[in-house]
Amino acid sequence: MFLSDTDIKKGLKDGSIVIKPFNEKKLGLVSYDVTLGNEFEITERFCTVAVDPVNKIYPKTKKVKVVDGGVFVLHPGETVLGKQKEFIGVDNNHLILLSGKSSLARAGLVVHNTAMLFNPGHYFYPTFELLNTSSVPIILRPGMAIAQLIFARLTSEAKQRYLGKGGVGRYDGKNSTHFKEAKR
């Protein structure tokens, strides 16, 4: 069952949903708008021969920080990882879905290639998979509204845990290492 604005507010009050900082102006009918943070992880494409996930060969990347008021230029066909500014999470009775904003999609910006599901019990700063599908560069700015979160209540509590002892997850509020060092 998807949550309405009323249910999202109840979840914030009872602690089953976390959004920090929370701004009521970003709350929609059934979603919450989130903003782009200052960190990006880009592939150093001229240093990466190929990516082979089966053999754990990942691209060589570097982190780029953009100051508030600065810009990041996303070129046509380019994919980068970008951090969300808000810290979010839900208890084991809820999950979160990430959705792009239609106004940005019309300009050619994809905010997730595949990772749209945030598991029950997951608390973190999400990562966007930013892809420019247009034929012109797109200017990204820290603090811009970039996506929306949709919250859902599960029909029963998840037995497995995302984090902690025996947890199935690998990303938490402190971990933003998305690729292992590329094999040379």
C-alpha cells in the first residue's frame, strides 16, 4: 500500500520514516521531493579499458565535490553517481521507491538506471545513477530538486535485515564506496 502525504507525516512522527532535514513544502500528495547533494563519482573513462563485473573489474573512478552555488556539467551519454542531500530511511514495515521528476526527464535526465528500490530497514544518503540521454549537456546544481521518494507499507514485516548482524545490505549512512579498485 502506497502512503499518502498524511501517512508520510504520521510515519515521520512515529519514527517509522526518517527524512533529515524534512521540509513540508517538498511533501506532495504521495511523494517527497529530494535534492542533489555536493558529491559526484565519475568514471575516468580514459583509464578504464573495460568493466567486467563477473571478474570484479570495475571502472577507475574519482570523487568530485561541487560547492553550493557551483555547477556540475553532465555531458550527453555520460553516467555519473551523485549523492542525495537528505538522509532517509524506513523501518522493517516499509520500503521506499525512487522516481525521477518528469520535468527533468523531459530534458533527458535519468536519475536511476536500475536502483529504484530502497529496502526496509535501510537508513542512508541515497546515490543517484545520473544519465544524460539528450544531445546537449545538462547543468546539475547541488540543492536542486532531482527526484521524488514514494513510500509503501508492507503487508508484513520483513524477516531479513538490511543492516546489522546477518544483514544483507552493504551500503549505510557512512559507506559510499560504490566500486572496488579496478584490477590493472
